[in-house]
Amino acid sequence: MMGKKSIMILLLFLILALVSLLVVFELFSKQLFPFANTNNNNGQIACTMEAKLCPNGSYVARSGPNCEFATCPNNETSTTSQSSEENPVLPEENIFDFQVYRNDANNLSFQILPNLSVYKFVNITDWPPKITLSSSAFTCPEISDGVSERQAQKK
């Protein structure tokens, strides 16, 4: 059996070893775990990924120290009103060389890439598409495996 003196020496050695490990860990923890230091952000902030629609059809993102929306081109600001929701402003420029289909009677339009046939996941059956307005809800029933009833009749 060990004496009381040898137990005290062993206990003192363990305490000294533990304190030494804690000091070494504190000194080198910033080098070992640089991502754990969350207090030093160098004044940088992260803004949410939102966009605002400008009257000319372009979008602006949040930026700056207060995460405010950037100003729209030509210093115009976007105002949301019932009339602008009913008649959205479409950009006049066609920067992606889209084909534009319009129904001026209903004030509807949409754009599509001209080379859509190169994409194997797109199958265009009715071209050019017909744009119509409906006051009732429209559903496309699927009969099996993502195939609509109309596609199944054509097979």
C-alpha cells in the first residue's frame, strides 16, 4: 500500500500536468481552430439573399453596412401598386436571345430559348404555345410515372 506522501505527490503531479495542458491548449487553440473565433468579424456582415425588382425589369440585391437594397438603374425606385402587379414592366432588351411570345389582348408574354431541342429533358409538343387567361384553377392530372393524360393518349 502506498503511503500518504506518495499519493500526495502523484495527485500534485496530475494537477500540474492538467494545468500545463490547459495553458498549452489556450496558447495554441487559435492556431489549431481558427474557425472557432467568432468574435473577430473585421466589421464584415452578411446580408440576406433577397432581390428587389426595379421598374426597368432589372433586379438589385442588398449590400452595404445596413444591408439596404442598392439603387435601381437610372435612380428609379420600385413601387408596388395594384396596377404594376397587373401590368408588370418587362425589359425591352433581349440579352439572352430569347424568343418572345406575346398576347397583347391579354397583356401576357413569356420568353423561351430558341434552341430548346438541345435539352433532352424538354419536349415541346405544341409550338408556338398559346397564351390564354383562365379565371378557374388549372390542374394537369398525372396518371402514372409523371406522364400526363394527354401524353399517354399520344403514345
